[in-house]
Amino acid sequence: MNFSWRLESQLQQSIGMTLEVATDNALFEGVLTSFENGLIKLEETVIGYERENRSVFIALSSVNFIKVQF
């Protein structure tokens, strides 16, 4: 079984779940809203003076690890 196919399949099944995604330079945490064409789209909640949500797009090729929070 091809690992990249299995990972993509697992990401499709994880839509709506909270993920931590690490790259070389950053750690992102948010709800997986979509996965298409090798791009992970997370909805992050930014906590500051006012709480706001932002969309983050991460290329699968730049991911070091993904942690799914159940």
C-alpha cells in the first residue's frame, strides 16, 4: 500500500477534527476544513485582544508531522 495514498485518505476522513501540524518553521493547531490537491486547510483560532478565526493553507510536502486530537 502506498503511504502517501494512505495519508491522503486518512486526512479526508479527519475533516472536522482538530489537528496539530508541524513544519520546519511553525506549529499550527486548528480544525481541518479541507484537503485538496496536496493542500491542508486549517481553521485556526487566534487568541488576542479579540478572538478571531483565520484559514491557514499548508502544503503536504512541507509537513513534518500531523497529530490528530480525538
